[in-house]
Amino acid sequence: MTDRRQFLKLVRWTPMRFTAGLVSTLLLALPATAADVPTAPNGIQLIRGWEDWKVVAPSYRPDKDHVRVILGNDKAIEAMKAGTRPFPDGTILAKVAWTIRKHESFPAAVEPDKFVQVEFMIKDAKKYADTVGWGFARFVGPTLKPYGEGKSFAQECVGCHVPVAANDFVFTSLAPRPR
């Protein structure tokens, strides 16, 4: 009798378990809500998909021992290739930084080690008029913690970019490539 009861109990609860499991799986597959996306103090959210952008140029900061890669969306790459300045609205640049380590098999070479941060520059001359036409955001560490204590953090970025005002406040140029 107990075997029959256990069987009936299993038959009765299995569809419910399956349905609950299916719903849970589907909910996990849904895109994150805006509240789940890291957001800088000035309202700029982490831009998804930057990992697939084209490389503008690599760089190295000896003062920080960081290797960096500057990436651009399609509009940024087009403007870089054409030499368009100021950059058109919609241009987005991402700068990704890692600490370095010596290559295990070839110690003369260094390679990326730990992820440090990703920073964005978003061109919108009207929206970001207070920060020279660029929106700035930085997300730090593997948890992508937004950097800054208030909207004014972006003034730090502007201050650093003043020396390259003639290049629309952008340090990086397209790395030379053979044609």
C-alpha cells in the first residue's frame, strides 16, 4: 500500500515540480531589469555588448601597470577612420583595463591579469553640455561597481581630458594598420 501511495504522490507532484522548474528557468533567461544594471551616479548605465566592439587601440599605463584596450562602437570607428572631429553624437568609446603579469612561458612578455575597470565616453553634445559634450562612466572590479559619489565625479574625467581638447577630449587615435 505504501508503494502505491508514494507512486500517487510522485505522480501528483511531478507536474507541479516540472512547471515550477520551467518557470524558474524562463525567469532566469529573461534580460535583467534596468534596476539590475550597474548605473553610474550621473545615470549612465553599463553598456551591454561593449565586449564585441572593434579595437581602436591598445595602451599601457606604466604609472599604474595597466594594459588597456580602447574599443569603439560603429559610429566611433567610422569617425576615427574619417578623422571626424568633433565626434558625432552617438559615438561611444570604452576603455578596458587589466593589471599585468609576466607570461608564464615567455617572461619577456606581459599579458592581462586581473580586470580593473571599464570606462565609457558617450558623445551627446546637448545632453552632456556640462561635461564638454561627453558622458563619462566608470565601472570598477569584477562586480562592475559604479565609480563616483555624485554627478560631479565626471568633472574629474573632464579635468584629465583637457590636454586633448583639440581632439574633442579624446586621448586615443586609431592605431596604425597596414592597408
